[in-house]
Amino acid sequence: MKTNQISAERGVTKRKTYLVWLPLVVVLLKASTALGTTKQEQTTFVADPAERLERPVPVPDAVLRILSKDEMVIGCMQSNPIPSGRSLASWFAVSEIHLNGPNEADLVVLPVVQGSPSMCFHSVEGIGWFWVFRPIGPHYRLVLKTAGLGLSVLDTRHNGYRDIRSGGQVGNTATAVTFRYGTGGRYQEYRRKTTELH
């Protein structure tokens, strides 16, 4: 009888301990998942069309509608009509990025070489174009369009959003441009640094 009572009391104690620790474990797992997502996302993008995105996502229709009105894209479509059976989505690659915390899935868009006239969006020097979008409800807003050899999403923040840097090189001159998120809901040039290379 005493043995059964002791076993029952131990079972109750184990259940109580389990109920106390379970919420803590759930919180820690959520935190580690959020941290893992932030650490694993791609933050550096290269204009070289031969480079592939580490974690591509499909191009949302709302983003394609905005890109289809971009002057550069319109000019490219006029001189390079999209073949029958293909769509504008075949010209672009998209990567998800978190500019303002883990709950907002922002997008970095860059042109791809397969299926697109890459010289519309890439110069002979290797400079390419990048588009950055923010979700606004079911829609998207273009918050930055810039050109460079690459684009980096930084850890520093302004107005809650991560800073972005692009850069390029012409001859012996390298330029790095840092953008900060402005009060108007778009990224604005904050600093431009030019360096002479020897």
C-alpha cells in the first residue's frame, strides 16, 4: 500500500515538474528557431548572374506587377519580348530577408541569367541591379532600387530597419553606398564612400 502511494506521489511530482518546465522549453525552442532563421538567411548578394541564391523563394504576383512597371524592365521587354509560354518571373530570382524583425518577410530581387536578357540588368563591368520590397498587407512596396557589384543587408538599424549597402568599382575607383530606412517608408542614401585602389 505504501509502495503504491509513494509511486503515485512520484508520478504527481513528475507531472508537476513537467508542467513547470514545458512552457520554458517551448519559449526556448521558439527563440532558438527565430535566431536560427535570422542567422541562416542570406544577407550578401552578388550581381554576377552565375551566382545562385542560397534560399530562393517564388516571385509573388504583387512584386511582378510592380516590376512590370519599372522603366528598365519595360525597356528590356520592348527589345527582348518574353517568349510564349514564359513569364516575367523567369527573369528574376528572389530571396527572403528580415529587415524589421522575424515577423516581416521582406524580399531581395535580382535578375537571373537563364531565361532573361542579362545585359539589360548587368553592365560589362559586372554591375547589376537589385530591388528590395517590403510587404504591406497583401501587397508589396518597392523600398530600394540600387545597382552595384553586390548588395549586403547589415546588422545596424535605423528607424527599426536594417541598413543596406551596395557597392561597385569603375577602373581604380571603388564606391560603397549605405542606405538607411527613412521616415517616408523607403530607403534613402545615407553615406557614400569612394576609395582609390592602387
